Amino acid sequence: MILSYRDLFQESKRRIRIKAEITTEHSVSSYGQPLIVLPDGGPIDLLSWVSLDYRVVRANKKESEELARLGLLE
């Protein structure tokens, strides 16, 4: 999937795009809870999602279902 966010340390209002995946196969995932993992292997936590104003730019059907399960898409 493709996400976008705003870098807090840049004066520019331009959004930055990044590839990510949603998975339950990560050591931080518990009880089958999906989480979003960045290319460096680190998960995005709620604080980062909100403070960096992450948004979903593009997601396939399966990813969209998991994002809805997390409450990030309707």
C-alpha cells in the first residue's frame, strides 16, 4: 500500500509518500491484530499516525479490509 505523511521538521506543506504493508506477522502484533509496517521493518504506532498526519493513498481490497478493521478507513 502507499501512505503519505507530513514531516514535522520540514517547513514545506508537501506530503511525503512511502510504501508500507499491513500484517499480523510481526513481533509487535498481538492476538492477530494487524499493524502497519514501514520498509525498515518498524511498525507505525498510533502517536506517529496522528502526529505525522498519515493517510492512505492507495490500498488493495485486502489491505483496505484490514485498515477498516483498525478503524483507519470506513
